[in-house]
Amino acid sequence: MRNALIISLNFNPGHISHLIASYHQCEELGFEAAYYVGSAFVPFLPSGSRIIVAGDKLIPQVSLAFFLFPSQRNLSLIRRLKHQGAKVLYVFHEPLAPMKEYREAGFSYMQLVRLWIINQVSALTVRRSDAILLPSKKAFKLYQANSLYCNENIFYLPLLFDDERVVRLASLSRPFFSYIGTIAADHSFNEYLGFVEWALKENRLMGVRFLIATKSQFDIPSLFLTSSRVVIEKGQPLSNDEINECYSSSFAVWNAYTRTTQSGVLAKSFMFGTPAIVLRRNLSEFTEDGKEVVAIDNNESFEEIEHALSIILDNFDSFSTNARKRFDECFFYKNYNKRLKEIIDSLLQ
């Protein structure tokens, strides 16, 4: 049996679902898969899985190395794996956009420098990989526009997930409009906070509660501390089951990011039949206004956000059905087994 490593060296709880889907997919394609991850991942991965903690053991000889996320440490690992004869697949989530986009999104000077450094590492990773998987049409376009990315063996394959949904009883409520995931400048967290503060002060959307679930730290507005309408989980990673509960208890999720290439938050929302609020300029091949998302033009307009949420509340069953259908069609890994097999076979032949 051929062996495959599913690799992520920088811990992020949002990476867990991608790792699990790739592990299952490789197993279904005839590989004996193993996670090759930093030690922080281990408690979050399914029990009974084959797990190799990076640095603890010799690197096994494998046919396929599947790098799912960027890390400076990827470069030396790629070199060693290729020396052993492995073929390297790299999922390139975020080809660099023009710096103007990041400046307009509110990135600080130091964040821009960090982006530039990460991009240099990404370009080297791209060069040393045997094939690149790009998860959206926008990622594909950004990749082709950047002369640093010199590997022409590129393929379109959306972000892939297993189906982690546990069907909730119809009687269980979905009270939350939620912010789920890392706080980043281009995720417009401050705009979400501003809307929640306005809704609390003005007694708007009185049946709606607000959930913030993030491993990031932030200063909690004093109004939130005294309101029964706000639930906050912050500062430490949640388990995958806990994250999934956040999605399944939400009637809508904030995805009105200032900029985005593609979004794992959006895909996981759809997994649980949870629609999202998005910015109109970020509509993509995965979203249609009025079906599984409501598009807004200005994520600083509290009235526009309120109106979008009201549309979802008034038509939740339809939005939820469409969101789940979009997940099944676009993000469920089993739909892409044949395509990935073709890509891998072209590398291993």
C-alpha cells in the first residue's frame, strides 16, 4: 500500500477539519495516511488515527506528502521528503494580493512586512512542490498574476471538508449571529463589534443573541459584560466539536470581510446549513446573494446589516437548505476523490 503524510506544522484549530478531510480522502484513494503535525494538534485529532509528531521520529518514506498550510519549516521538510522520493502537493490558500488591498483592509506596517516575508516563503514552497492546489477562482487569478510563483503545475480544487454535522433536533434553537474564527484585520472584527454594540444600545433585533468564538484575545466592550445577549469564547483553542456547536447554534455567521480569497468559515457555516452575511464585492463561485448568503455593500452600516439579518430570519429554512446544498456540491471531499486521484496519478506515474 502507498503511504501519504497529511502535514501541518503551525497549530491552528481552524486547520483540523481540513486535515481530517484530507486524511479520509487519501485513505479512500488507496493510501495509508498519517498526520504529520506539531504536538499541539494531537489532542484535537480523532482518536485511533495514525499521528506522527513532527521532530519526535524519523520521517517515514512515503509516496505522497500533502502540505495543507504555510510554514517556514515546510521548506526543509519538503527537501527531505523529496530526497526520499516523495511527491509533494501544496494547498496554497492565499496567494498574495496587491499590497493596496491589505493597506485598505487596515493592516499595520508590521503586518505588511510579515505578509511580505510569508510570501517569500510561499514562493519557495511553490517552487519546490510537485503540484499546487488552488482553492478558488480568485486564488487561481492571484497566483497567475504573481511572477514569483513559478510552478506551472497548478490545479483548481476547493477547500475540502468531511461532513461533521450532527443533525440537531428541530426543536433546538439557533439564537446566534456569530463571529467565528481568528481575529484578523481583513476579517472586519471591529465592524462586527460595532454592530453588536449598536444592537444592544438601541434594543434592535431583540430575539437575536451574539456569539464570538475565537482563540484570539481582544478587549471586551463593557456593555457586553452585562448583557445576557452576548456569549464570548476567547483566548484559547476550542475543540472541533465545540467549534461545530457554534456553527450549528447560529442562524447566521459574519463573513462580511473587507477582503477574502476564500473562507473556511464560510464553508463550515454551509456544512451546518448556516447562512452568512458577506460583502457584495466578495461574492464568488461559492455564493449567490439571496440563496445561501445575503450580500451587503457596507459592513459599517448597522441598518444594512440589520436588514440582511432580517431577510435571513424571515426566510431561514430556504437559506439553510441552500447553504447545506452548497456545501454538498462544493466542499464535501467525496465529490472530488476522482479529481484528486487524477492529479496524484499524474505525479506518481
